[in-house]
Amino acid sequence: MKITMLGTGNALVTECYNTCFVLEDDGRYFMVDGGGGNGVLRQLKSAGLRWQDMRHIFVTHKHLDHLLGILWMVRMICQYMHGGKYNGEAYIYAHDEVIGLLRGMAQQLLPAKITRFLGERLRLIEVHDGEQREINGFPLTFFDIHSTKAKQFGFALGLGGEETLTCCGDEPYAESEKPYAAGSKWLLHEAFCLHSQADIFSPYEKHHSTVKDACELAERLGVKNLLLYHTEDANLSNRKALYSAEGQRYYQGNLYIPDDLETLEL
């Protein structure tokens, strides 16, 4: 399995795309979030991926920088279904609030001739805290991260044996996530900025972490590989080096700070 980061930035970035990514295994794809607009279509194309192949999509929460790109995916899928150019079905997974928003926005903003495919061939699937599903042949558990802002879900995906990949969404880890995150082979966690620049970017006011925070967490949880995303973009060309230098002081595992469109083997 490999992960391609379509975007790595927070909500207000302009030098990169908002955080969203695709997990791929043997020609099967699991897309997570869509960023803030139709730029997601460009990011997929630039990554060498076809939007038509994103048959399983998970939306973590309703914030604009995660949700609006999914509305464009809905439009493309339904429009191509209507035109007879899209075979089979597609699935969007999310908690109840996101499912309601997606259905409502689609019905308000898109023509009825294409929204008729919602629930018919583009299936909007409501998931619940602790719910287990098999997607693309892999066991996956959705969980509520108990956000202090908008309701948000993460997931833990089984990689075989006892190994897991855990996505904590875009807010700091909460102890309720420990059964999923502890000992993960891969932990995907937000890091809004360097700890040394917390006075500049004010991550705690936005309920976000610093690189130091995320790395101390991963060390404490015994995580083998830590991937940081959802960052600021003030010094994007040096972000990888700066974040790595700070993070490696607090975390002994493998630390990754990917750029947009970067692909990593898991």
C-alpha cells in the first residue's frame, strides 16, 4: 500500500493545497477528504490519478477545507453517471452531519437530473463511532475523535497482522483514540507549525498541535512512522527540513513531512 498526499496545508494556505490524500493498493483507492474546492481534480490529475477511480471516499468532517472538494467529486461522478460514462457504483463514508450536508448541498446546487444518482449509484454511507467495515479488502474502523469544534471522525486501517495505519483527523490526539493509535505502524497527525513559532501562528487558539507536540505524542504511543500534515505554508520550501530538525529532537521513529503530490510506500 502507498499514500499520495494530494494536499498538506491547513485551511488558509495559498502556497499548497488543503490536506487530503489517497491510499492505494493494487489498483484500489481510498480517498480521504477533498480540500476546499475543484483544485482537488487538478491535484488528482497531477498525481497521475483518475478521479473516476476514487470509488471509496471518506470525509472526516464538515470544515470547508475538507468538504468542498468532495462536492466537486459528487458533481463529477453523478454527471458522468448521467452521461453514461461512469460504470458501477461509488461510496462516500462520513458521520451523520457530513452526510446530511453533502446531500443537502448537492440537491440545492446541482441539477436534479444528476442528483437522482445520490443513494442509487453514488451511495452516501453514514458511519458511527467504533464501526468496522471492510474497504478494498482491508479492515477499517471509524472513530469519533471527540473534537472540541466540529464533529470529526478518524479511522484505523489494518495493514496485515497487528500493524495499523491510524488517521487522527486534523485536531490533536485525544486519549479516547489510544486503542486505535497506540503502537501504530503509521500515525497521521496534524502539526500546525513549529513549536518555536507557536507565538507567530497561535496553534493552540485554533486547537492544533506543534511539531514538538505531535512528535512527543508519537514517541509516547510507540508509533513506528509519523506523518505530519495540515501545516502552515509561510516557508514551504524549507518546511521539510525545519519540521524534521525540530521533530527529531522528540521522536526516535521515522518522521515524514511530505509535500503536496508526494507518494510514500507504507
